[in-house]
Amino acid sequence: NINFLVENVVTFSVKKGENSISYRLYKEGTHELAMYWFSHTFLPIVFTMENTYYFLHAGAIEIDLKPVLFVADSFGGKSTMTDFFIKKGHTMISDDKVGVYEDERGVISVPSYAYHRPYRKVEDLGYPVENFAKECRVMHAIFNLVKVEANESIKIEEVFGIEKFRI
């Protein structure tokens, strides 16, 4: 069994290899809080433990049906970049965790849940996104965001060799 407890809020349980998940709400639990913990934490843990997907801490959008991911340290701009592209009409794949797997086509990105949080409010799903990816696609590019001082110029550099693996 895989069990996950959010104290005083909710417990999730699933038996490995089965397709049903049970949950129990506690005194401080609400449907919204349960959905938050289910989407943001529990489901990625289950998919990881069952070797279904590997999760990248990234924001992701589609540009011309090509997935583009933004990785960074926490508070490094992933959601900000995702928000920028959503506002320009691009399709959102994920706001925070991007499920990926590899097959004969390459590394495939998997749409997550259709909510976006361009802010960091704990235990909040965010707002629903209408233009949300509905298909898994071969990943096109990953941008590693690095904070700079406000007066520094922005530069884009391709990363080569072992540095790609490190990032």
C-alpha cells in the first residue's frame, strides 16, 4: 500500500497495481484541500513509485504544439515564465511538475492538471486554464532559468555535454 497523510486534512491510500484510490477527509479537510494535495503531491508520488512517469520540477507550455519546459530553483521563475506564455495564448502543459517518460520517439511530456498558480499560496489549486494540453508530446526544449540582477542583460546559452545532465 501507498499511504499519504496530511495531518488533520486528508489521508490517501492506494494498493500498488490497482486503479482505485481511497481517501478520508478529517476535521480541517475540504474538497479543495484534498484536490490540492492529491494533484500536487500524492498522484506524482504514486506515478513515480509505480515507474509510470518521472517528474521534473518545471513549468511547461506548448509553442506550435512543441513542449517547452522551464526549470529553475524554487522561486526561480518557472510559474512566471509559464504565466507569460499562457497570457500570450500558448497552451499550458503544467505549472509545477511535469510528468515525463521515454519511448522510441524521445522524451515525452505529459499534461498535468488544468490549474495555474503564478503565485505561491500554500494549499491553493490556482485558477483554471482553458487552453490546456490534452495530448502527450515529444519534448522540444528545456530552459534552465538562472536569476540575475535587475540591471543585467538577458542571455540564452545552449548547454552541452555533461552540463545538460547536471541541470
